[in-house]
Amino acid sequence: MRVKLIFLSVLLSVTIFSGSGIAAKNQLPSGYPEVFSTFGLFHGSDEEFIVINDSQVPAAGSISFNKPGALNTEASNISTGSNVGVIMDDEGVVLSVWVIPEDVVLE
């Protein structure tokens, strides 16, 4: 019983003190956030949804689309199949999409 309590205590501590989101192992372009809510392959967007990894995700009224050298660009400038980092609010609504350069490794 005591071993289970110690294990649960350690697990809880790790959960509380580990950062939420996904970070890059190496340098992201200037202006990029340090942590993303999730990441995946971009497959398109419309006024209500974006499609990441073949799943529709609700979108905010005005999503910020970003890629290296072009912050706040149009969704049409993001290529289908691009690896992207996504920032979401607490309700899972997409606020911004960031193209991840090929040389950046996410962890």
C-alpha cells in the first residue's frame, strides 16, 4: 500500500510540474511561440474548422496563419501537408496555426 502511495505521489508531482503543450527541441523562427497546444499535418481550413491530421478542429472567428518570414499570412499560403504547430484556447478552439520548418524537431 505504501509503495502505491509513493508511486501516485511521484506521478502527481511529475504531472503538476511538467509543462503543458509541445515544445521544439531546437530554435524556432523569430516571432514563433515557444510551446504549442498540438501539432500535425495541415489539410485545409474554412470559416468554421481547420483540418489537422484528417480531423476537423473548431476554429476561432479570426485564425492567425503563420509561416517563417510571413507572420499573419492567409491560409491559402499554407501548403496542404505542411507540418504545423497549433495554439488552442481552453475549449479546444484553434486560435493560430504555425508552419514548422523542416529542420525543427518537436518533443
